[in-house]
Amino acid sequence: MSVRVIARIRPLLKAEIERDVIVEAVEGEAKDKKSLVRIPNPKKESEAFTFQFSGVYDQEATQAQVFDDEIAPTVKHLFKGYDVTLFAYGVTGTGKTHTMRGGKSLAERGVIPRLLSSIYRRARKVEKDTSGVSQVEAVMSYYEIYNDRVFDLFEPPEKRTSAGLPIRDAGNGKTQVVGLTERPCTSLKEFEQLYDEANVNRSTSATKLNAHSSRSHAILCVKITQTTGDEIRTSTASAIDLAGSEDNRRTDNMGNRMVESASINKSLFVLAQCVEAISKKQARIPYRESKMTRILSLGQNNGYTVMILNLAPVRSYHLDTLSSLNFANRTKKIEVNEIENQPIYRAASTKTKIDGTKDVDPGAPMLNRQPLRPKILSQDSHLRDVTANVPKPAKQFSVYADKPKQAQKAAPQANTSQTRLSVLKKSPKRTSSEAVPTLGRPNKMMRPNDATRITKVTEPALSTNAIEALIERKVVEALAERADQTNVSNGDPISDEVQRRLDALEKRVEGKETERAEGLQYLLMAKQHQVRGEEASALKMYQLALPHFPGNEKLVRKMSALQERIAAKKAEKRRSVAGGVSLPPAPAATDDLEPAERAAPKLKRPKDEDASYHEHTNPSRVPEDSDDDFQYRPRTKIRQRPAAATKRAITSPLLQTNSARTFLPPQNEDSSSSEDELATALSEQTPRTKHILRIINTKDVSQIKLLKGVGPKKAEMIVNCLCDLDEDAEASAGQLRSLGELERLRGVGGKLVEGMRLGVGRLGVFD
Ligand SMILES: Nc1ncnc2c1ncn2[C@@H]1O[C@H](COP(=O)(O)OP(=O)(O)OP(=O)(O)O)[C@@H](O)[C@H]1O
């Protein structure tokens, strides 16, 4: 089924006024529930755009209503073994944290505490209904992604390492954070205490748009384990409060806030790129370009995914709201595999004693797979209806037989945990020796004379020895994994003196790298602002970057050119105002205006005042003069495409990815054509070349420097060149498409590229 998207419009805040409300929730076809969001066209107020979602909640909607209608139904699926992912998405200050966490009072409690309450209630019911035969346990982990680094929120900040926790792929589209604390949590009270304590560790700060703005993405995972006899079923509910995208023209962020903001915007930008790539069915989805997208794994993960789109109702958010709506519109079309986690069966590890009797090792886990089922494809089907009304498709594969045939006959829909439970109740409890043949295989692999066979139908494919070997391998793997995790979080004790020296060394190295990285971040942001025509903000960024590059004359030259340009524009504006001429809006963004001008009543401004929103998506409207007199000559030019290639302006992540198909003219498709060409070019490369280009195109110094023969200085140089290419109309947004292009970058050359290739080849991955 597809990702279920619901929208929630928050009430007005104190400083907002009723007549600024432009977003409304409207009834759709179903009269009992609102399902449309209506918002005016920023270019023509008389027109409105309408977006349809699975549910739309207006300003009056309560926390209970949102939870009961949209989230509560997922708990049932969680207990059937499906993973559930809930995430709140929206611009800063639109109510994500309010929706997910909520307030302290009962009525104000958000989705997360209500979800936990519901889980505990259901767990008690399961235990009661089975007279204690089924036991349910819940453990929690809670972490944040701050500046693209993962930190455990159950650990106090002073215990954090600057690099954060590593993440790795855990198969099935899941990503695992290594070394994360898991806290068992037996009651709602216990949860609330843990959750509140952990939230103190979350990075929040005041910004102009939100006094308690989340500066990180927070991910709460509740893993529930249901044990019924020898069957162990686990599933995880993940509740994610994403940080909100920020248009820094409105936040006035500076310093750390700006760096955080850049990181938040970048990850949301990657998320939007992922959604775009999925919707265009592209071969490469850029999940790996940000930790948040790797962890969220939208469209890769199995189970149920619900996105809550938080919206502000007022005009000041107009363009951001449209971008969010467009993003959500695409997200709702993403298909997610509706596959429950496979149960694990304990027992069945038998050792034959000398006297011929068998010894049971009850602790040994054994995988007992579900038969494969085809994916159910449906759009916007309601979660509640999925198992209730949609009949399970006929089993098309029989890779592993789950139970002896008799049991299957008694329960024809053997794929749900409920039926499995009922089978367990009906049939006498399995003994360990019976458990062996449950690992049946397809007929073509069956061994007719296996001594452990019980029924003719489900002959075991593996001998007892093979099963034991399999179990042993699994146990060794599990132990190795655990050891791996322990190593990360608790290394061998070392003396205080050594630790002190290590810390000092780490700080020195980190300090230098962070300094440079911070400087580069400011430069990058300055360039982004400049492309958008936000010259005042660009200047601020250059000013912040300057201390990181002392004595850099080129930077100083850039800044003074920019200053002159801003002054000239202001003078021109003053002249035109004095002359009473109403000029069309300058391409420069609103942050170049004086506050009084910014607050000027809409009527006095030309009807095209929101043009800045369209400029970035409509190539023909990119401010032509924005770069001309301010010389941004890329240090490296690459002959690539004809001059007709579109210039791609960079804007806030939401705005940029919004090709705004709903309302923008068709030529906007051009904005993505360079990406398409890039994807095609990349898909034609050899794996080794692709690997190198992928690393280079991350523009991440820490990754690039690891390529053979590169090192930190060269890596930085390469990143600088790529950033320059961002400005170049001929390049694909600073993305390289071939090793030839890489070779031609300043300071790179064929020898170095060949070295990189050999270095990658030596890893043996691509041979
Ligand atoms: N449904 C609502 N009812 C009452 N107040 C709300 C609601 N939604 C949001 N608010 C208020 O709006 C303000 C901003 O909300 P919140 O902090 O949840 O935004 P956010 O989207 O999480 O922002 P950020 O991304 O900056 O963290 C808060 O004061 C919050 O109490």
C-alpha cells in the first residue's frame, strides 16, 4: 500500500491574525470527513489549488481526534508483526512537535504518548486473552540526528562523541544505529519518565519563527516482542519528529543556528530528492546522502507508513505551505511493501546424546520463514481496512512451509499472527522435535528419506545436522553483532592519562576539521543565497566565512563587490520610490528590502510580488543580473552541454524540489532534466567509476579524502571546485558525470584519477 498522508492545519498563534488565514480544510467526496486542503494561487488570488489527502484536520482538531482517527488503527498491525513508521513533516513552527509530543495535560498529549498508552493497553489485552500464554515486552530507543550525526538521547550530552553513532544497513531496507541504548519500559508511567528525561537532551533553540524550535530530527523506536510458547514475534513502531525546513530569509538565523539550519535543509532536500526519484522510478534513490533519509528509508521499509503533514494557516507561510503540499502529494504515491516481520521460533536445537535420546537447547533461536506473498498494491487504502476487508491473495509461492498441512487446513489464512495464535491454541504445543520439520522447503528440494520427516506433505529440506549448523552460524553471527555493538559503546578500559591524551588529540583534529568545514558551510550557503538573489544574506554568510579563511583576498573582493551591488540596488530603489514609479519587483529576495518595505501592504505591491517563489523553478526567470557583475567564475570549466542548458537555481529544500506540477508552467520540467541526464550518465558507468563519482558528488570532504591519493587538502580543493560548478549553467548542479570531468578539475589530473580507480579496485568490491 502507499504511504498514508494526512494533513493538519495548526491554529493561529498569538501574533497571527484571522484575516491572514489562507489555508482551509474542505470536505472531499466523503461528507463525514475533510480530505482536501485549499490554498490560493500566490500569483492569482482568485484561483485556488486543492490537494487531496487521506485525512485533513483543521484548526479545531484535537490531539485525541488525530490519534484516534489516524494512528490508533496502526497499533493493531503492529501487534500482527508489521513495522509502523509515523513521521511529522512541515516547515518550522507548523506544529510537528506539538502533534508528536504534545503538551503535559491529558488532552494535550501528542501522538507518541498516546501510541505508547495504546501499545500497553493492547499488550495487557493480549496477555489477558491468552491467559498469560503470550507475553509482550516493550523496549525503547530514542535518538536524534543533529547536523547529520546520530546521538543517543538516553545518554547525556557530555557522554557524546563528536562523531556520533555509526549507522549500518541491517537488511530488509532497515538501517541500524550501532551502539544505541535500548531501555525496557514496562508501563506508561515509566515511559513518560524516560521520554521526558531524554527530551531534555534533545537539541532545541529559539528561532525567530519558533521559540522552541527542534534543531534535530528525533526518532523514537518502540520494539515490541510477543512471545507465545516458542514463537517470538518482534515489530517496531518508529515515531519521527522531523526538524522543520527553514527559509532563512524569515528566521534571521545566524552562527550555529545557521549551520543547524543548513544541515536540516540539506537533509530535507535529500528527502525530497528521494521522493522525486521514487516517483520518477529512477534507478538511483539518493538515500545515502543524508543520515535522516537512510534511517527513514521511505519506500524501502516494509509495514505501514503514515506521514503527518503539518501546516500553518497563514499567509506568511504561503510559499512554504505550497511546497510542503507538493512534497506530500508525491509522498502519498510511494508504495510501501506490506510485509510483516518473520517470527522466530525458539527451541528445536537438539543434540543427540550417546544413548540416542535428544537434548533440547531451549535458548537456541531458529528462523522459520513465512511463505512469500505478493505485494498488495493499493492507493490510499485505509489502514483499518487492510486486513479486515482485503482478502489475502492466493499464495503463489511455497518457498517455506510454515506448518504441517493439517494445521494449515485448520487455518487457511496462515499468514497472520492471529491465525498462528489460534493454531497454537488449537493444537497441542509443539515439542522441540516437532519443530524441526517446520522448516520445510519446496518440494523440489525435499529429501524423501529424511529420518526426521513427520508428514509426507511437509518434508524437511534440511537434515538435523544442517539445521544445527545453521543455528550455530546464526548464533555466532548474533554474538559477533552484539560484540560489535559493545565495542562501539564500551571499549576496553584504558588509563585516565591515555584517555586524556586521546581526547586532547581528538579535539585538536576535530577542531581543525570542524573549523574548515564550518567555513565551507558558510561559503556554500553564501553561494546558495546569491543564486536565489538574496544578496544581503549572501553577504552575511561571507562575513561569517571570512574568519575561517584569513587573508583570502578573493573572498574579500567578492564581499566588497557584493556590498557595492547591494548599495547600488538600494539607491536605485530609493530613486524609483521618490519618482513615484512602481517598478516590477527586483529579482532580489525580500531580505534585501528595508523592514518598512517588507511590511508594505500587499495592494501597493505589483501583483507579481511572490515571483521569488517561481524564479527558482522557472529557469527563464532566474534573475539574470544576479551573478553577472558579481564575478563567480568557476575555477574549473567543463565542456559538457550546449549553452542552452538550463541554469538551476538553488533555494530552500522545499522550494527547490517543488517542481510544482500542480500550478507551474510546463517548462519547469526543465529543472529536473539535468538530474535525469545525470542519472542516465551515471547508470552507464562501470561500478568502479560510479562508486568514485558517487563519493565525489557527495561533496563531503571526509568521504572524498579517503579515496586513494586524495587526502584532506585535495578533497577540500575538489569540493571547492564542485561548489563553483554549482554556479555554472553548463554543469549539472555541481555533479560530475564522468571520470573525464573529474580529471579536468583543477589540481586533479589523470594520474590521481587512475590512482583512485586502482584504490577502489583493490578493495575487491567491484572485481
Ligand atoms: N494543534 C495545535 N494546537 C495548539 N497549538 C499548536 C498546535 N500546533 C502547533 N501549536 C503551537 O505552535 C507552536 C509551534 O509548534 P511546534 O513547536 O510544534 O512546531 P514545529 O513544527 O515542531 O517547529 P520546529 O520545526 O521549529 O521544531 C508552538 O507554540 C505550539 O504550541
